[in-house]
Amino acid sequence: MRISVIGCGYLGAVHAASMAKLGHEVVGVDTDATKVEALAQGDAPFFEPDLPELLREQVASGRLSFTTDIADAAGAMVHFVCVGTPQRKNSYAADMTYVDAAVEALVPHLAPGSLVAGKSTVPVGTAHRLAELVTEAQPDAALAWNPEFLREGLAVRDTLHPDRIVYGLPDEGGVSNGVGGDPRRAEALLDEVYATPLAEGVTKLVTDHATAELVKVAANSFLATKISFINAMSEVCEATGADVTALADAIGMDVRIGRKFLNAGLGFGGGCLPKDIRAFMSRAGELGADQALSFLAEVDSINMRRRVRMVDLAREECGGSVVGHRIAVLGAAFKPNSDDVRDSPALNVAAQLQLQGADVVITDPQANGNAAKAWPTLNFAETPEEAAEGAELVLLLTEWQVFRELDPATFGQIVKTRRIIDGRNVLDPVTWRDAGWTYRALGRP
């Protein structure tokens, strides 16, 4: 099948390469000429494990190409819309400028019987609105919503071997009134796209447009709530002397709860969870259902308080003020195995400490470049050892494996003072304390 992917950022580049891997002929379309040139050479413009190899393989095969001309999408039977929906300035709402522009640019090139499949995370109701645009331009075309569930660091695997595939299709009424196209035709086309994972036994869920739009934001809101719950317990543990890690282990043994996403620490960041829960709250308010999601405001608040608490701990360890103290920050990306620094808790803490007068040096295996662009006033080092040279305090803020495997005895010979705050609760306190370190962590005595 010939497929187009509109928008070749993080989601689109991974999706385009993965669809080519499944045997389809894929053209990726993006307005950024520099990005398109890099992708056309098989170079990933961001760090994602396994993606560079996949890009080079599929570009070399001839099944994958990239262009800045939307007209090159003509002739494709399925068009995936993968553009971003960032948080709107001065608002919690999602900025739909890019999605709307992508669909408006695409519709003149739709062929009869073709399908527009939205993958972007959008406010509920977007699909119905765009379906009207699609079927008005091409009555024999259809629109479906096919949400993505990628995890940064595991995106290629999640695309090729997903845990579920969701089709949001027009309802039967859409056929008669011309809105959204024929659901049976849309389903058949998506079945052909995903024939390989479906043959492997991946679960397929067929819903209406609105339910499919809600699946991603509901999932992200649940995960954010679970993270913030254990971080709220972390605050209680600090007030009582309890250990939040042991608490998480105990409650995580309950099969109704589970241990995943119960890792207390600095909280979540990135380009999805924070903006998605805020956009969800905003959309609920527009629909008159704002009370249903009022708890998400507290989820967001708990998450942001973790960053403030980390700064407070650093100040305590420095005797009440960080002015003039050299602090090594391990981590800049919002999560390991990524170079994404959007809404990074690590960078937020580092910047706050610098503003309060600390001499901050940051290191990250992949995100130094992006972090320096976002925060040009911060200082960066290539290695943990270089960052820690003469440091009076070390903060572990992104749980990269290379940081988790540091030898506390050897590392202790580099720093000026053996003091560490484990912002992700991933180090063994006994091992570090036995090596002469003062060890502190969020939610632990």
C-alpha cells in the first residue's frame, strides 16, 4: 500500500519508518526542509534507540522517502496525520494550528476511496470537525482516528509491536449524511496497513471517533495520576519518617494497583503528559464537564511541587543557601534513552538553582545539545566525572543507566564533598553511604 505521513517530527518519523518496515511504500511530508533532508539521508534528527538503523534500512530499500511538497502525498490510499499539538500560549488548551493546516493542505490531494487517519493527540471532537472538511472536499474519502501510544526510548518497538491498535471510525450515521465516510472501507484500509501486527495477535479495538480521541488523553491522565499519587505519598513519608520506596513495593503487590509507575521522585515531564492533562482539563471545561477532571489540577500541582522540593533539599544540603556552591546535575532529558528536554524536571531544577546563585554543571548522555539550546546560560559537561569535578553536591535527576552504575567510591574521589540527592530513587542508599556519601532522596528517611 502507498502511505503518506504528514508531519515528520518524533511521532511521524518513527511511524513512517515503521510502516515502511511493514512493507508499505511510504512518503513522509514535513515543512522543515532541514529535517526532511536529514531524514532522506537516513539520519534521525533526534535520539531514539533503533530509529537510525531503521531509517537507513528503509531509505535504502526504496520504500521510504521524504519531501516538503504535500502534492507528493497524492496517490496514497492512507494519509497519517502526525503533526504536533503543543500547549497554546497563555492557555491550557491544545494548539490545533498544525493539525488544521496539515489537513487543509492535504484535502486537495485526496483520491476517491482514500483514508485520512489522525494519530495526533487532539481534543475530543476534533475528528468530527475534520471529517466534515475531508468529506466535503472528497465525498468518497473517509476519516478515522488511530491514536498513538509511543513511549520515548521504546518508540520503534511500540509501533511495530504495539499492545493494542485503536480504530476510531465514523458511525453508521456518518455514511448517510456524508460526514466521515464509510466505516467499513476505513476499517479495511487500516486492517491492510496493520496486517502484520494483527497477524501476530495484537488486539484491535474499534470505536467511534470520540472514544478513540479520548483513549490517549485518558491513558496519559491515568499514568500522570498514578505518578502524582506516589509523589503525594512521598510528601507524607517525609513528614512521618516513612520510606516511600518500601511503601510503593508493598502497595504495588496488590494486583489491582501494580508496581509500574509507582516510582516516587522528581515527577513527570516531556512533551506529552503535562500538556495532555492540561489540554484535557481545558476541553472538559469547554464541554461543561470541568468538574469531572478537577482532580487533574492537583495531579499537575503535585508534580510541579516535586521540583520545588528538590531545590529545597539542595539548599538544605548546602547549609541554607546555594550561593557560590558548585552543584553537579546528572541528567538533562526528561527521561532516560531520550534527548527530549521539553518540560524537563531536571533542567527546571538546574535553572532554579543557578538563579539562586549556584555554580551548576549539567551532564547528559544525549541531551546536552538540546538542553544548551533551550537554556544557553547553563553550563554543560560531557561526562559525569567532568561535571562532578570539585562539586559540593551531586543531584541525580534523570535515571540514565550510566548514572545508576556509577561506583560511589571512585566517584567520591572526584567531588569536593560526598553529598548526593537521588531525585529518582534509583541508587542503593546503603552502598553510597558505606562509601562515605551523605545520601538523601525524595520521600526517604
